[in-house]
Amino acid sequence: MKTTELLTAAVTGRPVAIAPSLLSADFTALHREVTEIAAAGARVLHLDVMDGHFVPNITFGPPLVKSLRGCTDLVLDAHLMISEPEKYIEPFAQAGSDCIVFHYEARPDRAGELLRRIRGLGKKAGIALKPKTPAAAILPLLPELDLVLIMTVEPGFGGQSFMADQVPKIRTVAEAIAAGGYECELEVDGGIGPVTAKTVVAAGANWLVAGNAVFGAANRAAAMQAMIDAVRG
Ligand code: DX5
Ligand code: ZN
């Protein structure tokens, strides 16, 4: 079984998808990496954009997204860990991102406006929450959200340990999505592997970002399958 189509999250019943994070891929072989995870059943590619200001690390920007767009049909999920997301929504949309996710903490006062801009460009609009930001901050925005991303590590680096204290927040957001009947993905990002995947899907998450657990493994397909099996089992 190569796909996650039969798997659904608790609470919302939405389909589960693994979203490998390019951050942990071999940057000398991105085309091969992307082809490999697509062949293994991935539908979503998570792209960690870091500006060296909102987070203490720097990664890549729209030109890389444009290059990837030219070589894959995967859903390109741009996670903007940047201080001024309003300046970069259009460039990431034009580069071919499918989902544009900015951090609530970067623009708490303008979140609704930015979500409407993203939707206006025909993209899925998402908000990410750092671990210390409560679910309540974004619940009023659910009608304008296509995706909520809950960080289960402090953003900035791959390969960190899952913060179990975020599980109640996942459940709270999942229950609000279900109660409102919203078409909103609930994405969890940081320290996700087979064991934690099962935990977060049971709490209601349906998009599972996995950097180290997929690209840190010699066999990416087997690593993804191990996550699917753990969730199913
Ligand atoms: C961290 C990033 C994550 C990261 C996850 O700031 O947002 O997407 O790549 O990596 P792992 O799965 O290794 O924790
Ligand atoms: Zn991320």
C-alpha cells in the first residue's frame, strides 16, 4: 500500500497526507529527491522558507520554488518563517506555490487581510502557530483558512524533538474545524516520525510534515511506509 488515501484523521475525518520537508533533503539532488517521494506516494512537498530574522536560519526563496514547480506536480506547501510575509505572498504565488502559510506571530494584526490576499491569488491560505501561541488566536479566522499549521518544535531547524505539550492544541483546532464544518487541513510540523504521527492523527491532524524521518532515511519510500503503517496500526 503506497498511498495514505484510506487513512483519515480522528475528529475531522479528513484524509491523511505525509508532507516530506525539503529542508532535510539532499540539496545536491533535489530533482531526484522529489521524484523519489512522489513515486513513494507523497502528494505534498513542504517547503521551509527561513529569513534569518523571524528564525535564526536561512534557507531558500521563490527561485527554488519556481524550479521545483517546473519538475513536479506535488502540492507545494510554502511555510514562510519570515518577518514580513506581506512582501512575499505574491512572489511565492507567482513561483508556483499551492499553499502559502505565514506565521500568526509575524503579523497578528493583519492576519485576516493576508489570508484574503492569498485566497485572492487562487492559493490555499494558511497560518502557522509557534508552540507558545494558543489556538484561540486563530479560531476566529477559521472561515478564512484553508490550512492551520501547528508547530511541534520551535521553528528554525529540522531534526528536533516533538513537543508533546502541543497535542491538546491540535485537538482544540481539530474540534473547531469539525464543529464549523470547515474544509481546512490541520498540519503538524516538527519531530514527526512513526510514533508521533500516530499521536497527532489521533488528536485530529491530517497533514504530517516529516523532514528528518523521511529524508534522513536511506530508503525514503520505506520511511514513509513506516509512518503510514504506524498510523494505521
Ligand atoms: C522547522 C520546520 C520543519 C522541519 C521539520 O522550522 O518548519 O518543517 O523541516 O523537520 P523534522 O521533521 O526533522 O522535525
Ligand atoms: Zn515547516
